[in-house]
Amino acid sequence: MKNPFYNRDIVSIKDFQRPDLDYLFKVADNLKTNLPNDSLSDKSIGLMFFEPSTRTRLSFESAMNSLAGNSISFGDPSSTSTQKGENLSDSLLTMDQYVDAIILRHASEGVSRYASEICQSPIINAGSGSEEHPTQAMLDVFTIMKECGKVDGLNIAIFGDLKYGRTVYSLLYALSNYKPNIHLVSPKPLQLRPDPLLELQDRLNITTHDNLQDIISDLDVIYTTRIQKERFPDLQEYERVKGSYKIDINLLNQAKENLILLHPMPRSDEIPSEIDNTVFAKYFNQVSYGKLIRSTLLYLIFTENSSF
Ligand code: NCD
């Protein structure tokens, strides 16, 4: 199969289908043991983070380092000319002159698509408002594959703030390439937005629940998300729902012994730290798979004929 990622924008997970994901995961498996560690020595990436980040930014930088490429970045737009009123397109076109690919995170939906239309370099969407986070979805599905051996037939609960969490949408669209049973579990005010739900119901077997208790013994995966305080248009609404969901360690006594707990991170209080020492906690493995998937993506975006 031809490398489907070569010179490609990664704006939406909806632009990629199961053969593309299978290709990515196969190369990731091979790269893990045979990292061609000087393969991107003539390439550079520019990271433009208009919103905070720890894992996404560091994993891309670390991935680029491990392939001998260069990176330049900002993580605080107030230290850039944005603060002087420079418009977004001028900032994007400037970065476009310096690097071979741009990793972009922004609070507004649609910005990555816009960037992909005006820039020469491939754009990798590292989070666009409440809309999407495609590379997170790739690493999330890869983590499920590695930890559970498959995706088809699994009972996967997505738990938490499903309304505003962008990782939730990208993950659900990614999972719609497979045949899992999806259980959406959230407080009522934080349920999935209606339009994507309608679209996803056509492609996935989805049921909704008020709590994990009712389904815990059937689950293979629980994917928990943080309440997205910064996305609430009304902070009073946030105050009403904050702290309204949490994984209770006692609940895990009723779980299958090979249940895995995932979280895109950062967490607030929805996974108490006492759970970290249980066999279920796989969220730091997920962080580690994140670097591997992002290394693989960068390698494939820049390498037309992959030798893997
Ligand atoms: C997520 C994000 O930015 O959407 N973080 C991440 O990239 N792993 C999740 C979040 O902020 O809750």
C-alpha cells in the first residue's frame, strides 16, 4: 500500500479510514524496534500552541528529536506578535516560511482547516476547540490495540465531559472504522452534542447510560475525560457540574480483570491517584504510545517510500 500520510495534512480524523490507521499502526510497530534515528535530519517542524499543552507538544518535540529533526515552537501566544495584534494568517504564513510542517493548537474550530488552505507545509491539528484532536485519537486507538489486542467487539465506555471534550469526538470517529460497542456515560448536561451523535449512531453501536455502575462488569475499556472548564460559555453552568463524575476505586472490584482505564490527560479529580497503582491504570502507557505514534506520523509525512 502507498504511504497514505506522505505530505498530508492531518486536520480531521474523518479524513482517514481503517486501512490508513492499520498502515500507521503497522509502521509504528516496526519503528519501535528499528527507529531510523537520522531519517529526518533535513526536516523541521514548527509548533504553534495558542492553548496550553504538556503531552501533545512535548511528544511531538521529543518525537522530532528522536528522528534527528529540528523543531521551533511557541506555547504562549502572549510572547508572540499576536499580542501586538498580528492576525492569525500572518503568523501562520510566517511559520510556513521557516519549517516543513506545522503543528497547530487553537481554541477556535476550523482553524486547522483554514491553515491547511493557506500554508504550503502540511498542517497537523493538535487540537481545535471542542471539535477535534486527530493525533490523540490515533494514539488512543493504537493503545487499545496494543493493550487489548483488538478493537472489534470490545465494550468501550467513554466517560465524563462528552459535550466539550474534543478527544471524545475524534476518538468516536476513529472507532467508527471498527466494530466496538460504545457506551456513553456522562452527567446529563455533559452529554455528546446532538449532531455528531446522530452521525455516529449510523456508524457505531452506541448506548447511553447515567452511570458506570450499571455496565461496569461488561466493560473492556473505560476512557475518562476531564471536565473542560475553559469551554463552558457560562461559568455558573460549570460550577453546577464540576466534580459530578469520578471513577470510584471500589467500583473496579466488579470489573473484568483485564479492563483498561485510559485518559487523554490532563486529569482533574475524575481518576483519583490511588487508582494509579491498580492493574487497570494504563494512562501512562497511553502517554508513551503517544510519542511512538507521533514519531511514526512525522516519519510518514516526510518519507514518501517508507521502508517499513
Ligand atoms: C487533551 C486536549 O488538549 O484536548 N489533552 C491532550 O492533548 N492530551 C485533553 C484535555 O485537555 O482535557
